[in-house]
Amino acid sequence: MKRIAIIGAGMAGLTLANELKAFADVQVYEKSKDYGGRMSTRCRNNYQFDHGAQFFIAKTPAFKEFLQPFIQKDLVVRWDARFVELTGNEVTYRWTWTDEVPHYVIAPSMNSLGKAMAKDLSMQLETHVNEIKKTGQRWQLTDREGKVLGSYEWVILAIPAKQVIELVPNEYKFKKEVAEKNMNACYSLMLGFKEALPLEWDAALVKETDISWICNNHSKPGRSSHYSLLIHSTNQWAEENIELDNEAVKKFLIQETSTVIQQDVSVAEHIDLHRWRYANIQKQYGDRSFVDNTNRLAAIGDWCIKGRVESAFLSGLDGAAKLKQLL
């Protein structure tokens, strides 16, 4: 069996790894300490925050079929949120999510699905692949300390497009196409409160401000009951302020949130921030994965399609279909 290295253990990488494990010797490398990529959850001081992907829906038959076993195990569950749209601080639309258009989260945390998908895979967490180098007919991977991680016939990069470009050699067939994929940044502000705030909704899409999303994270199924708010900045504001000091970002987003919900959120007992340099991308057209058979390199990710959990799954599935034919 051919040896394949997959760099990245988000939804795309884990989907592809599971699809290929019967056809090849698959090894997955992930630089962080957990699975799931932007399907992530942070727990601090009894508070729980899904600071990446907030929820997802399933539109395609393939993704619906994939989710069914996890739905049956109550790992993937419906979030029937009281949803509003806010224009500034005015509620302009209300809707309680129902089974008509199911909005799913993963319980008890967003990274639980990644853990389940990684169960039968050969994984190395907290391993930062720093270089991909051709040695004969194979690719040799090394980490930041120069340690050789292994050599492989194929390398698949399931990481943000800009990080793909930093790793692949110039002869990679699709380097120009991948370089044109511009992912946008986002800040996640996490606030934990001793007392509940008097909000009459669970999730809000926010317009005409520098924040785009606010949710009562504790309202999601399986979460800690401690009152928590998760706020996302707009992609535009994050792009313009991506190098801003963390304390300045916190101060600004706290002020914006306070204005929008008309509550002083600076009184939060717990305040935390996460900076996503590569968080989202608008709808893309063309290839769902970029598989270079000549150089035996491939790149996949939601950035091939759109910044959605389902898009990451579909990109991984598309890449796997192409590779199965080649293997």
C-alpha cells in the first residue's frame, strides 16, 4: 500500500483520511493539540465557548448520509435556537429554528466530532510540519526542529490556502489557483458571566456594526449551564485590525457588543479572545480539490467551495474520489 501523509485534522482532512484508510497507509499530522480545526471548543473556569464554527446545516445527500450515524448517537444534535437579526441594536427579524431546516451542533462540544472521526486513524497531534522535500520518488516531511517525520508517496494538505502555498514547491501544478484563494480573518470574543443577561434570544446575526454574530453559547445542547456569550467580529474589521494588540481588540469588541445588546458586558467574570487568521471565504467556483498526480501533491479544504463545515466535508470527499482512482 502506498504511504500517504495528510497535514491537517479538520473536517476536510479527517474525511479524506477515513475515505482512504482502506486504500493506503495513511498518517495524519495536526499542529494543534486537538482534532476538528475550526470546529473547536474552549473550556475555561466552568465556561464553555464554541469559538470557531457555531453550527452547520446539511444540504447535500452525501453530507446528510454522513451525519446520520452521529445523529443516532446524539453526537450531532439539533440546536433549536431563538434566532434574531439585529440591525445595529434593533431586532429586525425573529425565527425559532426547527426541524424544517435543522441547524446542528456537536455535543458535548464542537470538537467531539473530530475526535470520533479520528478514532481509527493513525494520528500525530501537536506536530507542526515545517517542510516538504522531495527525496527520490518520495516526499520527506520534517518538523520545526528539523526532525524527519517520515517519507510518503503522496502528501495531502488539508490546511488554509495560504499555509498550503508556504509549504508546497513551485512545481505544484495548482499553486497559482490555490494562491488566489483569499481567506478572511475573524476575532472570537468569549465572555463568561456570574449572572444571566436579560436577552430574549439565543443567537443573533448582526448587521451594520463591526461584530457579525452573538450567541448564548450555553443555550446549545449539551453545554455547560454557566452563562456565556460568544461574539464574532466581522471579517472586514478583523482583516483591517489583524495585528492589533489583544487587549485593544478585547476593549473594542466589548464596547461594540455592549452597544448592540444595550448591556454592559465589561462586567464579565471571564474574558478571552481568539484570533483566526484564516476563518472564512465567500463562495468559490471550480475545483473542489486540487490533486496533482504528476507531483503526487493535493490540497483540500472548505476554502475550495465556501467557508462552511459541509464544504470542508465535500472537499475531502472530492479529493478522496480522485485519489482512489489514482491509487
